[in-house]
Amino acid sequence: MTIQFLLPFYGEPALLRQTVASVLGLADPDWVLTVVDDCYPDETVGPYLESLGDPRLRYLRNSQNLGAMRNAYRCIELAEHEFFTLLNADDLVHPNYLTVVRQAFKDFPDAALVHPGVQIIDQAGRPARPLADVIKRLIAPNPRKRRVHGGEALVASLLLGNWTYHPSLCWRRSTVEGIPHRQFAAVHDLALIVDVVRAGGSLVVDPTVCFTYRRHMASHSSVGAAQGRRFVEEREYFREITSELAAQGWSRAARSGRVHLTSRLHALKMVPAAVRTPQRGSATLELLRHALG
């Protein structure tokens, strides 16, 4: 089965080249890669991919800038194969990535998605373990045993704290089709997983490390968090999903959505950074409003 990598691009071309090189280094050659350029000002990516001369590589450039969320959704709509991975343009797949996810889908043929083991690096490529990732490890399922998760228990776990690394996930396309695209840029990745699981999909967690996630401390999302903007969206999403889960009869998951503990703790952690921003008064107030409910 061919696995398609979909890569929404807007960022540093040098990091993209590392990502592409990691895909080219996969031990299993049965893959294709589609790069969707969201009008990044540097137009060297298309010629670079063409210069590689690999027919498995495809480059598309949007006619206008869509933004990270809408470009990610466009990539999903461009999926042509039953299994796909939505890569970030600065992460790395290991040579064994396809071997791991293929075996997981073989062993769990009804699974909607597979989450393999992930290692973390910083912007410079050095091994890193910031607090956010320590917390993810603490709240994630047992990392030493491969197993399948699903239903209300999985949704409750994810809403209490999103322990997944979205770019590492390999999806079954047929389970994503028909799932509405929620317009919450800050949490659209979490929202999609939750909606797939609510629709009956299951998630296989395999502890085998085969993916490297790059953590940027000065990323757009981090800046948005420091200014309080992202938590407005998060609060709206949790309010919406909590109402839907309660109506669905998933009271435990609704309770997790109402508490959204790690989201609140994240907001509290960002207060010192917010004090140093030009919008320190409004940003700090917004963060405290989210943290304290």
C-alpha cells in the first residue's frame, strides 16, 4: 500500500530540505510526497524539488495564502491514497517510519490512525525535552506497549491533555472523509482526531521511535499563546465540543472538555511571557481568564 506524505509549507526552505531528505531516506520506497506551498515569498522550493528528479515528488503552490489551518485542510483534501501522513515542513521521518505504521495497520486492520514513537529536537536540531513534552509523556498511554485506543475513554484523555504529535500520525483516508473542518486554528489538529474517534475510529499507539518532532519555542503558536490569542479559540472549541459530547451521552469526555486541564495550565505558564509583551495588560487578563475559567 502506497503511503502519501502531504506537506503544507510556509517556512524556512533549509528545514524543508531536511524533511524531504528524510522522506527520500525511507527504507520502504512505496511512498509519494505532495508539497503544498502556501505562497511563501522564497520561490526556490519548487525548482529544488524538480531538481531531485524523483517522480514520487509533487509540488503545488496556492494561488493565494490560505494560512496554516486552511492549507492543512487543503492537503487532506488532496490525499489520493488510503493512507497518508500530514507532515510539518521541519520534522523528520526515520528510515523505519513506513515499516512501523504499515505493520500497525496490518495488525489492527480497522484502525483509523497510527501514532508511532516520537523524539523531540529543538530549532537547532539538538535533543530537547521542554516542559510541554514532559507533560505529554506523563499523560500519554503506556509508552512501552503497543495497543489500540478508542471511544469515549480516548476522547476524554485527549481533551484533558492532547498528548499526540499530529505530524507523526498516519491516517486512513476513508475515516477522515465527511468529517467537517472545524474553524479553530489553534486546535484544529486535536479537533480532527476527536471527531474521527467520535465517528468510531480507533488510534493505535506504537512506542517504536520512528519520527522526530522539532519544537520551536518562538513559533507563531507560541507567540500567539503569550499574547493570549490562541486561548480564545481554545475556549470556544472546548465549549462547543463539551456541548456536543454531553448531547452524545459521553459524560466523562464532556467533563474532560469542560476541565481541559493542560490547556488551563498552559495559559497559566504563559503569564510571565505575556507580561513582557506590548499587550501585557490585555494578554495577561486573557491568559488568567482561560486558566481560572
